[in-house]
Amino acid sequence: MRFRFFDERDSPRSFSIRRPSHDQPQHNKPLLKTEKTMQREALIEPASKSGQDKPGGTKVGYDLSISKRAVEMQASPLRKLAATAESRKKQGLKVYHLNIGQPDLPTSPAVFEAIRNFNQPTIAYAPSNGIPIALTAWRNYFKHNGIEFDESEMIVTAGGSEAITFAMCAVCDANDEIIVFEPFYTNYNGFATIANVKLRAVPLSIENGFHLPSEQEIERYVTSRTRGILICSPSNPTGTIYSRAEMERLVRLAKKHNLFLLSDEVYREFAYDAESISVASFPEISDRAILLDSCSKRFNVCGARIGVIASHNKGIVQASLKFGMARLSVATVEQAAVTPLLNSPDEYTKPIVSEFRRRRDVVYEGLKSISGVTYYKPEGAFYIVVGLPVKDSEHFAKWLIEEYQYQNETVLLAPAQGFYTSGGKGFNEVRLAFMLNAEDLQKSLTIIRLALEEYHQKNL
């Protein structure tokens, strides 16, 4: 297995260093730059000016440019309008945030109690695979959900994000491909850029609630560079839960084309109208199934950043451990803090899930009063992608937060274009996150309805 951060085809770099030869005269030759390097330098202002004069008039130094990866790294589309929202708050407006998946419910006191009870004299590095009590707690949590993993088959990660990045790095070489289904969690783009992986997106449709297409349609996106399929069920951003039949479809494709199946299961408990099926439920692909998980949403501890990557494939686990060694360890105190939650999950998750089921129902019923919208009933998670009667949802969301108000209140939305990679997709869609109490969600939907009416009256 090779793990490369740079694409060797991008060489030569903008400058090179040669070892002097004592047998040949030295000549100053102009340094050649690739077209890609010049494009990057046109986009990025150099950190320092080149050609500074030394005493005597000699020019020294080179123009510096950041990497192609850095230029291509996607900024979060979910936070695009956050600064505007803060500005309007300073003007005295109330802003309802439907743009980001940060639960507003209080974190369990058990977490803070565990932190207070942490009595080690030194906050030392944790083992790179995780502290023993955290690994055992993850094993207990999975067993509670009918999933069997030994501690040796798991690596504790810095949130689900690091688990996904490790998985991409473990299964792919540079410029290999992973199939995803769009719309998808927008940060998959960032993880793929870090791992030098290409995402190959299979488009889904709002018309059937973003469920999977046929096996033959998915197969069209498999190429010689495809190394895996990445799914999220229950889904961010759609709230869709893939049925057992849909999961079996993916299992057959993984076996047929010798692919890994990466499953992001951070919303497992948020299953309202359908059962959440784990990738670990299919023993026939135990050698190629990679489960990616996190404490963040189900326990409302997003800032603790504790996740896990689990697999029966020893090569995947060993590779993830080596990646973990490179970042040394995950925060020791936070690992200890979440162990009570993992050991007794129902006590903490059931009230949270019950509240979000109620919020899902409020949003679904409220959308019925908005003329021209396209929507469905999400089976899980706490998101929905909604089609608006506008040509450009980003323009509408920008106008809504910058100019519109109703009774000194407005709403911040997440335009859905950022959840797609295919051109022309999602341009009239937004993602709503049910992060507010039922009353505030109803107010938010009223504001959206009235804003759409005014938006059309002004022919925007």
C-alpha cells in the first residue's frame, strides 16, 4: 500500500535545488514553471515579495505559491453566509439558524461529571488506537446495537471526520475514485481533497426521497480506478434511510467489482419510519466493510470530537493505526468523558431522538403551507432537502439573510448546490436542519413562506 499526498505528475515544481559539482562550472539558468504552478500563483498572492535586493544589487528569493490541493480545497458552503448572519444580529435582528447540524439540546451532565472525575496527575498522550476504556465502551455500544467488533478491530478517531479520511487513505492511492451518492455531506469533498481521492457522484432524485437507483445505473459509475463506495444512512443531507434491499444492492456491487463499502453511520439512532441497516449486518462482505461512526450527534457532544473506524479487515485497521500514530493520539480527557454514554446509550439517545422525531413532523407539516415547494418525508436524521420555487436558491438564501425580515426576524438557510458535484444540480434546493425547538421551527417556516411571496413579487 502506498500513501502519497502529492501527485507526482505535477512536477517539476517552481524551483529546484541542485547539488554543486566541483568538476563543472556553475551557470545561473532561468527556472521553468509548469502551467499549473503559474495558474496557482495567479490565484494566490505570494506570502512575500520576490527579488529583494542584497547589498550589491543581487536578486534573491523566489515567488512562493501554495499547493494545488490548498487551492482546490473547498470552503464550507454551510458557513458561507454566517458572517452576514452575525452582522444582522448586531443590527438587532433575530436569526433562525436552519443551516448547520449543531443540536441545541443540552449535553448530558454525565459527560461533565466524567471530566470532573478525571484524576490522572498528567494529561498524557493516549495510545494511538484509543484509551482502553474508550475502546471497550465502543465495543459495548456496538454490541448493544447487534454489531460485533473486538477492541483490536477499532481505532478511536478525532470525530467521524478523521475516521472517513483514514478510510479514504487506507483504500485509495492518489487519484483513485470512491463512488458517492449526491446530494452528499459536503465535507466529503474536503476529506477527498486531503486524501487525494476523486469522488464519483451518482445523482439521486428528490422525486423518490433520494433513494438509490438501480444496480445497473450505479454500475455505470464504476471505473478501473474505483476502490470503494461511500454511503451515509440515515443520510446527511437528505434524511433518507436505505432499505435492506438497497443495502443488498450495494453489497452485490462491492463483491462483483472487488470494492470496499464505507458506511457513515453517525445518525444510526435517528431512524423514525424505517430501520437503519448497518454495513456490519452483511457477513459476506466482512473483509471489505468499513464502519465509520461518531459520538457527536447521537449524544450531542459535537465539540468532544470522538469517533471510530471499525473493520474486520486487519489491513484497514493496521493502516488506520499508522495514520493515527502520525497524529499521535485523540484527546485523552474527551475519550474518558464519552465512555458513560457509550456504555449506556439508550439512556442518553432516546430523549434526543424523540425530540427530533417531533421536529421532523413539525417541518413536514409546515412545508405543506408553502406554495410551490417540492419535498418528501425524511425517514431519519434531522435534515431535509427541499425544492423551492426559485431559479437560484443561493441567491434567495443570500437575499433572505441580507435584506429580508419579518417582525425583526429572518432565517439562515444552506443552499443545496454545495451538496452536489454534478453541474446544474441542486440550484433550486436548500437543506433545512431541524436544530430549533418546535415553536421556532414553525416561525422559521412562516418567514420562508412570506419571504418567497415577496421574492416573487419583486421578480428577483
